[in-house]
Amino acid sequence: MSAGFLKAKDNVFALIFFIISVCAFFVWGYNYIPSNHLLLFMLASVFGIFMAFNIGGNDVANSFGTSVGAKTLTIKQALVIAAVFELSGAIFAGGEVTNTIRSGIITISDNVPPMSFAAVMMGALFSAGAWLFIATKFGMPVSTTHSIVGGICGAGITMGMMHFGGWVETSGMINWSKVLSIVASWFISPAAGLIIAFLIFGFVKTKIINPSEKKYEQVRELKKERKTYKNQYFKELRSKSEAEQLATLRKIASVDDDDEDDPEMSVSTKSEYRNQIRKMKKAEKEIDVGSHMRLNIPIVAACGAMVIASSLLFKGLQHLNLGFSLFETLWIIFVIGLCAYLIIFALVNMVKRDNPKKSINRIFGWFQIFTASSFAFSHGANDIANAIGPFAAILDVLKTSSINSESPIPFIAMATFGVSLVVGLWFLGKEVITTVGNKLANIEPSTGFSAELASSIVILVATKMGLPISSTHVLIGAVLGIGLYNKSANWAMLKPIGLAWVITVPAAMLGSALCYAVIAYLMGLA
């Protein structure tokens, strides 16, 4: 069975699963939404699912680019992690960001018709999704957060101008302080990612990789010297008489390896060759190639485990009301870190050290699976809200015919959008994965781990603050921080990526303004 056939089968399976999920969602909506709004529900659903699909193609692909680029995860494994952890992050930790995206950008006064507000969100979803689709096809990692914020602003301003007829009234609708804080985060995000990734990889490089490889090279040189001595010794032996050769060989053969370590045996009893070989082997054994790995890799593992545990206990699971005090939470995090330290310490002692580079990559490859999971959880907490937040607002308007301060997010809506996100990664993610994983810097398991861990830290702190930062910018900054450290950064790629970043907000604004005008005309709101 060919690989091409298997890929085609996988594509067909993903497509069928996607269609079934969407159809099930439409059936649910038929019973949830009043019959007079079913057409608008289906249109809004298409726009929202389209947005989620393109988040998967661009942002999630960009998130897993380091893992796939380092060959730690296959695309199928990345899909499984995305499905589980992206949805978990969105359901458990995405509430604050969802509120920011849905209602923190514009303030709707009481005299604005609810359907106009719904049209704003529909225009924002379609425009942001369309821009993401274009950027993804060109392999450009852009921000879904930038896209949806630009879309909401563009459609909101257009609605205000059409409804109020003046800029003074319209400008008051936009929460400019929130917009400015978001804009500030766009600059802080890549800088924070770069600095933290630089520091993390700097520790890994100077405390683990470099000293381990240096000791490995010392052992190789000693083995090379031993081989050279051996060859030279027997070369000289062949130049002697046959009697001398036999006497020397007999002396060498009479002393086995066990005798060489016997303190009772006098030096004179041992042959010159055996004595020298023994000294050389002893010098090789005295160099502990794995000492830096045993000392520092468990420390890195413990820190990574505590970051992941913190993301769950302080943010991800807080809605479950576990009832832990701050001290109890910190103690649990400490215990998890200690367990990770002990487990990895045992594993490092089991790993062969004949080639420390391979061993280090293998170990950090395991780490990447966990950091990728943490990053996926963090990403889900932030970025699926870019699709489900505006859609939840539309759904609430269609259900209640009013604009409420909070909108419930039905589980089936979250699940359907999550499926759309994962399917988008499957069908569109290759180009962006290639850009992030191969074109920005040299990515290996150790560098990918450093970038993912740094990004997780930045994103989770921002999520706790309710600030919808760009995970794209964080990760790009982290990858460039790695490239800056090991001098492999492809700065030329920053030009097209930076241009795409600059274009994102105005493109989404213009697109949503036009889309709102069309929707408002068709709905009779103009």
C-alpha cells in the first residue's frame, strides 16, 4: 500500500469527520435557535467555522512547527496533541480572553440594535478568516488575534458610522485603551519570547551540550591515541627478530584483562604494551561524559514540569474549584517537579553515552512532547477564543434577541470549532510548519524545547492577565532567540513575515468594513 494512498485515505477520513461534525452542529442549532433566525445562524456558523479552520491552518501549524521541524512529532501526532490540549485549554482556560475578544474591543450602547452587533461579529469573523487563509497559503505565520481585533474594529467603526452618522459618536464605541494594550503586547510578545528562549537555550547549551560534547571529544582523542599507539607498537614489533616477536607476544598473551587490575602483580611482570594500554584505558574511564547530563538535564526537566503544572493549577483547572490554597498549590507543583527530576535522573543514567549529541536530542525529544502539549494548552486558552468568542456573541443575540454582558458557549460549539481547528491544521498547515520549523533557524529537539517552553511561559502569564497576545509573535521571537544564540537565525525571513504582520490589522479592518456593509444591507440594517 503506497504512502500516497495512505495520505489520501487520511484526507478523506478527516474530511468526512469534519462534515459529520458540522452537520451535527447544524442539527443542534436547528433546535437551539428560533426558526426565524436559522438562516443567520447557518451563515454565522459558516463564518465562525471558517475562522477556526484557518486558525488551525496558520496559528496551530505555527505552534507545532518547532516540534515537527525537529522531527520530534509527526503531523499525525501533532494533530492528536492539538485535538486534546487545544480544546482543553480553550474550555478550561479561555474564559478571560474570550470576554476580551467578544466585548472588550468595542462598547455597544443600549440604542444599538442587537442584529447590528451580530453583523459586526459576522463581518469580523469572515474578514479575519479570509485574511488568515491568504496568509497561510503563502506560508506566512500571522496573528489570529491581530486579525480578529482588526476585524472587530473595522466592522464596529463601520456600524457606528452607519448607525450614528458621525465619528465622535463612533470613536466612543472603541475601547482604545484596550486596543493600545493589545498593540503594546504585539511588541512585548516577540521580545519576551526571544529573551526567555535565549536564556533557556543558553543554559542548555553551556551547561549540557557543550561540556558533554567536549568530554566526548576528549575520550575520542584518547581512543585515537590508543589506536595509534597500538598500531605503532606492533609495527615496530614486526621489525624485530622472530624470537623477540614470539617472546613479546607470549608475554602479552600471558596477562589477561583481570590480571591488569591485580595490585599483587608487579609492574615488571606486565608487558610494556599492556601497561601502557591499561593507563590509556584508565584515562578514558576517568572522563565522565555523562556527568553534565546527569547534573543538569533533570533540573531542566523539573523546571519544565513545574511550568506545565503551574499552567494547569493556576489557570487551566481553576474553574473546577479544586479548593487548593496557595501553599497547597505550590506544594503540588514542587512535588511534580521533584518527581520529574527523579524520573529523568533515572532515565539519563540508562541512556547510552557513546554519542552524547544523539542522547541529548533523544531526551529533549521526549521533553518536546510535554512542552508542545503545554504550548497547545496555552494556545487553546488564547486563540480558539478568536473564533468562538465572536460566534458566542452572535449565538446569544440570535437566541435572546438582546446584547448581554456575557454569552454562554455551548459545549457542542466549542467541540465543533475545535474539530475545525484541527482539520485546518491537517489541510493547510504544511506551509507555515515549513516556515517556522525550517526557514527561521536551525531547529533540533533541544532548541525546539527551549522555544516551546519559553513561549508557554509568556503565553500563560498573558492569559492569566486576560491579555489576548499573539502566540505567533511569541513563538517567532522565541525561535529567533534560539537562532540569535547559535548564529543560525535567518533574518531575511523577517522581511516578508514583518510585512505580513503590518498588513494584518488594516487588511482585516478593510475586509470587515466591506463585509459588514454587505451584511447590513442584506439584513435591512443599512
